[in-house]
Amino acid sequence: MARRRDDSAQQPVGGLLTAFSPFGSGIKGVLVSLLGMVIGVLFWRVWCELMIVVFNIYDVLKDIRNRGSGLS
């Protein structure tokens, strides 16, 4: 007869890992993960828009400098 493996010793370890996980388990973990993903996407969008504004300001300053040097 084959011996069954006793998983009862491993269950407390899994429970402790779940209890101390940063997001919890179940639906709470899924919701927190989705919220983190949305916040990450929004942060990335704001960062990209900021870079566009910075480079547009640089282009405008170059134009002003070039117009100023042409008048002298």
C-alpha cells in the first residue's frame, strides 16, 4: 500500500505566508493589485506629459534665442 503524504504540516506555513503578505488574499488582493496597476498607469501618463511639456519649452526657448541672434 502506498503511503499518503501528510500535508497537514505544510498548512500552517501557507497560512502564515498569506497572513503576512502585503496584499492579503482573495478579492482584497485582486482589488489592491488592480488599484496599484491603475495608479501606476496614471503616474506614467503624467510623467510622459511632463516630458512633452519640458521639451516643448526647450523648443520655444531655442526659437526665442535664434530670433534674438538674427536681429543683432
